[in-house]
Amino acid sequence: MPEFGYSFNKYDKSKHVRASIREVDISHKHAIEICRAIKGMKLEKAKEYLERVVAKEQPVPFRSYHTKVGHRSELKNSFPAGRYPVKAASEILKLLNNLEANSEYKGMDLDRVVIVHANAYPGVKIKKFQPRAFGRSSARFNTLTHVEVVGSER
């Protein structure tokens, strides 16, 4: 089992709480956009936001990966392109529940916990083969994703 580190370097055990999920089968592009959207939110507000995304009531603004992404009328005050990444949002919602449990274990006030760092990046690539005509095959890759979240009591 590999040892995973965090990309958050200013971690202080007395002030911060962290959680991560590693090698989960979600789109890393969707996870990056969700992490960008929830960074700076309070923990309860971020959980409510992701529950609305899973219910397809609130889209996530796609700022980097917005090529051929439709505009959403709900995103009037932010970047107009957006989607409803249900699978990635449900996995990150589980991660926020884990962060909440970790902060409760540390004795932090849950109403004051703010997400100070949220990061997602691609993990390992699983190589598969797609059969083609005349006995040939083409490689097909499935990229797994790492997501990490750090919260702080403000």
C-alpha cells in the first residue's frame, strides 16, 4: 500500500483537520471544478451545495474545462458554463462527511469549520484494451482520481 501525502504544506494539527479519498473512479476534471467551487465555504454550506448538485438543482460552474459546455441560467452571478457532475459530487459529499467526523473527533465547532484547501488531481491509469477489426486492439485508459480537503476552525 503506498503512502500518500497531502499537497497542503501549512498543516497544523491544532488548527486544521483533513480528509482524503484516493484512487476513486470519478472524473478528475469534474472533481477539480467541484473543489474550486467549495473552497472557502463553510462545511455545512458546502454539504448543502453538493446535495443540491446531486439533486440537479444547482450546477457547478466549469471555469477551466468549459469547451462545449452549455451555459446554465442558474449561474447568473458567476461563470456561465456549468454542469451537474452527480457522480463526482456524491463522492466528494462522502469526503465532506468524513471531514466533519474528523473535526468532531478533534473537538472543533462544526458551525465554524471552513474549507481552506480542496484539491483534486489524477491518479493511476488503468490500461484496458478495446477489440478492433481484423484481430487488432486499441488501448483505453481509465484514470482514477485523488481528492483531498483541509478544514480550519474560524
